[in-house]
Amino acid sequence: MYRIIKENEVVAVVDKLHFCRPQANGIPCLTDEANAHGIVIDDAFFHIEGFPEWEGKETVKYEEFAGAAAIATAQAELAEARSELSEILIAAREGLVSPPSPGAPWNAQTHYTTGDTVEGGYVALRYSRGKDPADTANIGVYWEIPQVSYPAWIDIEDGTVITEDTIVTHDGKAWRCISQHIKSAVYKPHADSTKWAAYNA
């Protein structure tokens, strides 16, 4: 990538230099570097310092730099700054107010930071206040819902005591135990079961 500099100020950054020169009739045309008088940027023509004179055109110079490396460095610095800010916010909050109770209902006035959890299983991804996790626009930005997996009923050994509120999967659905029992084929989860009820997380 290249920086285009005029009077010690960067006026443009380009991926590639497009060299040009004036024709005999005065109309500019593209050319190679060896025959160039200047460059064209967004339909504007400039004379390049050290190249043959180009009457009526402002003079600039260019510097090549590693654009990808510069972007990567900036991104790394930004990530580090965000991490430091998060740590500062955590420290400040602990010194001023009590952190929210894990699993408590979400509150629009509460300050949440990375790792905080609220009712519904939502986990904070970053600092926020007033960002309702129930709003799908905030999922993946401020909040996430960890994926929960439940054991398959068929994989539970016969004779195992299954307690109330145990959740399993069977026939492509999730089921919650509503009555403690001993696991056996007799008590297989189904719609009319007295031991199981369909479960929707």
C-alpha cells in the first residue's frame, strides 16, 4: 500500500499507484513508471516529486508501507485496549457496587460485564447496560446463550434412578422427568407418559 503525501500531510492511501503523463494535446493518459510525470487518484491528476514537470498539477510524493501488517497491528492494539478497559470496569464496579447475582433477572439499570449471567441462561460477552438479552439484536454482540446438551434416554442404563426434573432426549425431542422412577423400557418417554413431559428450553 502507498501513502500519498502533499506538504507533509497524508492526503490519500491507495493499494496501487496508477502512473500517468500528459499527451501532446495535453490530455493525460496512463503509462508506466519510467515515462510517468505523475499519478491519478480518484480522477484527480498529481505531479510526483522528482518526476518530469507537469504544468498546472499539484506536486505530491508517495511512501510504500506494509498495509496488512499495519492493520493487524492496529487490530491487536484495539483488542488489547478493550481487554484493559474490561479489567478497569470490573475493578471499578467491584469497588463501587456489588456485582449482579449470577442467574438473577436482567435489569436495565445494572452494569454487566464479561462473564455475568442472568435469568434464561444468558452470558455477557462484554460490558453493557440497558442491552436486553431477550432482544435478538443483542445476541452475539452483548450476550450469548450457551448450547446445552442433554443425555439420550436410550444411553441411560436400565435400573438407574431418574429423579424429577432430569432432562433427556428421545425420538428427536427433549423430555423432563415429572415423577421419579427406575429407568426401564416401561417408562419410555412419550406424549401420554405419567413419568415424562415434553420439555421446551
